[in-house]
Amino acid sequence: MWGTFFKAIVTGKHILSPWTWLAAALTVGYVIFPIDVMPEAFLGPIGFLDDVGVMGVLGGILKWELNRFENALGQVHETTAERVS
């Protein structure tokens, strides 16, 4: 379902919330830029925990978007089935 979801985003069949785009941009920025709440240089592997946490939040937001997409698909299928009947 993730493949269908991402294809729908790329083709414009599913529009992501502006908050999802913002969360994605902030996540990428936080993970890439060297400014960290828990710096890896001082804490070693433990310093990656904040990065993992931020990516987990983005994962939750994407899951919410996937559910929204699946619900929209279900409504389209129900409407189509009603027309056929």
C-alpha cells in the first residue's frame, strides 16, 4: 500500500497536508545539520536517539496520511459500487 500511496502523492492524486510537508522538511533538516539536542560527537551512539525519535514522529505522521489516503480510497470504491448497483 505504501507504493500506491507514494505514487498517488507524486501524481497528485493525494495531496499531503502542509503540516506533513513541514514535518518532513524539519526532520530532514534536523537529521542532516550538525546542531543536535544530543550530539553524536560527545555521546556516541546514544546521540542518535534524538534523530531516531524525530524520524519516528515523521513516521507516525506519514502513517496518519496513509490512513487518510486509504479512507479516501474506500469512499471512492463505495461510491463506485453504489453507482454500479
